[in-house]
Amino acid sequence: KDTGYAGNFLKTIKTKSAGFLKYSIMAKDFYPKIDSIYVKPSVGYAVFNHYRIVDSMGNNNGIANPGERIDLYIGLVNNGYEPITHCRLKITASDSLINIITDTSSYSIISPGEIKENLSPFNLQLSYTIPDGYEFTLFLQIDNGTTKYDTVKVSAQSPTLLLFTQKYQQIGGIYKVVPVIENQGHFSAESVCAKIRAL
């Protein structure tokens, strides 16, 4: 057709889930038109949005650190058309460095497009040996009429102590050795004690 011609194309499509539907319009001797449309559920549809850590029983820095018992809040957003009136979330983990103490919580009414956090916090105990930059995976089971599954990765910060150098001083037949330790981690180390021994 000539430039400027417009037309309509109608096709019924049955989608399996919410999200972006990619489509291509192709015609001979023309560049294809590639775009996407967002398929929004006709009912309430809760999905993961963010997480928030409250570690007031630890150092209160909002970050997962070794040995802390943390409260975890998980934000869900309603991507559907209808309000979500009943929503429960259960978290699990298959990680020896994480102990989930409180694994289930509920949500107040979530309006379309609104983000809500759980009413009561999830509670987790972190191992004292959790390494710096370690990400542990939480598996989410979201129930709001239908059951959906998702995952979220939570990052931890720990001190990483390495011997940088050592200084020594000879006093008669005695050597006084002072090791210099460098913290290459992302969290401060407290009550550090060094011990040396001969091989």
C-alpha cells in the first residue's frame, strides 16, 4: 500500500500468564514491526517487588551480617485489575547458613498497582560463618486465591581478614612481632585476636 495507509488486524490470543507479549508484524518488502504489549490479569495478581531487612537486634545497619537474627519484610505488588483481599506468603531455604524461624506471614488488602509489605516480619538467624558477598536464596510461595512461586536473593556482608604484613623488633634474644591485618570485606570486624605459632 501507499505510504500513510492504515489498517486493523484482529486476532484472538489466549495467554497462559501475565507479563509482556512480544509480537512481530511482517510484510513482503517491508521492515518488520516488532513490539510488545503488557498482558494484565483480570483478577488480583501478586508478585515480588522488594525486600527490607530490620536488624535492630544486631547493629541496625539494614544489612545481613554474620550471626545476626534479622526481621525480613517482603514487598508484593498487585499487577492485576482486582484488589487482593487475602494474601499469604511462605518462605523456605535450602541453605545450612540460614535458619528460618518464622516462615509465614500475611498481607493487608493490596489495591491494583499498590505495593504492600507483610504485616508481621519473617525471622531468620544467620550463621556466624557466612562469607562476605554471599547471596542466599529464599523460595517464595505466594497464595492469593492461586499459588505462585518465585525466588529472591539476599546478600550478606562480612569481614574478610588477611595478613597484610608484620613488623618486628628485637630486644636482646627476644623478638616482638606485630602482625598488620587488613579487612578486605564489607563489614567491620570487632574484638579481633591474633595468634602466632612456629611451624
